[in-house]
Amino acid sequence: MRHRVAGRKLGRTTSHRMAMLRNLVTSFFDRERIQTTLAKAKEARPLAEKMITLAKRDDLHSRRQVLRFISRKDIVTKLFDTLAPRFSTRQGGCTRILRVGPRPGDGAEMAVLELIGSEWLVEKEEKKKLEKAKEKSKRLKKARPTIPKVSPYVKEKPKAKKESRAKEKKPPAEKKAKAKKRTEPKKPKTSSAKGKKD
């Protein structure tokens, strides 16, 4: 029975799990909004909150403590210079988890982990996606060679013959008259000599 056993193992060894969570928190502070599984988001959230709390102190010791967990110096600088002052008046609760739904491949529950006040990033990402799609369509249009409708190796039939045939076609009244002549039985000819005798 798992009474009083905190945390999730996430199917990894301790070292692998900690390395993954460190990377997750690092990329979270870099982008301020990440999409991952719900279990990973719930595990990364308290670690991210702890880093923000340490950054609020803004002394050498807290900076060294953060550097033990986040190895990238540029991210630590961003955390202390821009993110910590943003949450200086807030007593915790700097992050939020939004459930997205199941992942198409394996049905894992997905979630978005984001900092409070990073809603503008969503609009920015959507604009970037639209711009990229437009650029891609332009590149594809330029790259496509103009293909002629008719292959140069196939000779086209002259259209003049078709037109002349259409002109030669007889009206339907003449056709009907010809058809009647063909269907009528031929009458036997009476000889002129027999008529004279009678």
C-alpha cells in the first residue's frame, strides 16, 4: 500500500527523473509556457515555484542555490532580473496548469504549464504560425515549375477538322426523310407493255 508516498516515479530512475525535471523547468523559464503530460507538469510545478521564491530573495546564496538546479546561466539571469520582480508582490501561485486533453498517439493526458501573466505569448505564437504558413506557401509557389497543359512531345490534333465536320452535318429534317426512304418497301415496277395490252 502506498500510504504517505509522495511524488511520481514517471517510469524513470531517480537520476533520469531529476535530469528530466531540471530540463523541463529550464525550458519552462526560457519559454514561460510549455506543453507536456499532466503528471510531468504536476511534478515540475513545485520545483518552478521554489526557483521563483529563491529568485525573489535576490542574494548570492539564493543565486547559487538556483544555479545548482538550473545549469544555464542566461536562464538564471532572466529568472532573477525579469521574472522575480514580476512576482515580487505575489505570495506563491506563480504558475498555472491547463488541461489540454488526451494525446493522439497513446491517449496520455496533456497539459500546458505556464507562468501567470504570459497569456500574450499565446497570441504571439499564433501570429508566428500564421506568418510561417504564409512564407511556406510563398516558397512553394516560387519553387513549383510552370508545367504546360499539353506535353510538347504529343502532337495536337487540328481543331479545324472538327469545326468543318460540324458544318457538314445536315439538319434533322433531311435525316428523317432519308430514314423514311430506307424503311419504305420498294414497289414493283409495272411494265409499260402490259398496260398497253389491257
